Amino acid sequence: LYDGTRLPQWVVGVTQAQSDAVFPNPGGTVDLVYSVAGLNFDVVLRSVDVNPGSHATTEFDGAITGRNYWTFQPDDGGTWVTCVFEYDVPGGGLGQAIDHMMFEKKNAENLARGMNNLKAMAEG
């Protein structure tokens, strides 16, 4: 999570990522390409708030905008990781309709798969 260049290794849909020298500290960015339903979106991920081992917030803008909220809680010798992924698709009502028909389910599936990938990497 804190190494922006490794995002393509576990975040399903992220096909490219280039981190600046500041990330994951607040204000740091990662330029990435997010692919869903055969479409590629150029996105800038920005670190907003980081408290390692507790929580992190990132926001993203570009072709899509939104925020990710991460929490980390100790759980029976491990860590329970939660991510809330909020995003907006441009285009008003038409964009929302396209999102509902094409992207919403795929984004939810990608998030679940990505969390499983993160778990596998952490337990490696």
C-alpha cells in the first residue's frame, strides 16, 4: 500500500504506476493507469493522510475521481484491513448510468480480488 510502484502487483486493474519521491507521505502522488471493462483511465493518486498501522486516505483524479479509505486493526495475531473505494464517473446522469451498467460490479470484484492479492503478498 505504501509503495506506489508496486500497485500493479496487487491492485486489480492498475496496469502502470509511477510514484514520486514523496509518496506515501501526504501530498505525494502516483501516476497510474486503471483499466476496467476494456477502457484505460489515466489517474493521479494522491496521499492525503497516513498513519502506518492505523489508517490511510488517498484521493485520485483524472478520468475518474474519488477517495480510498484504509483502516488497519489488529486481529488475532494478524491485521484486519478494510478499504472503502468511492469514485465518481464524469458525464452526469449518463455517466452514472454507464457506471451502473458497466463498471460498478467490475470495480467491486476488482477491489475484492485486490484485497486477496494484498493478503497473499503480506503473508508471502
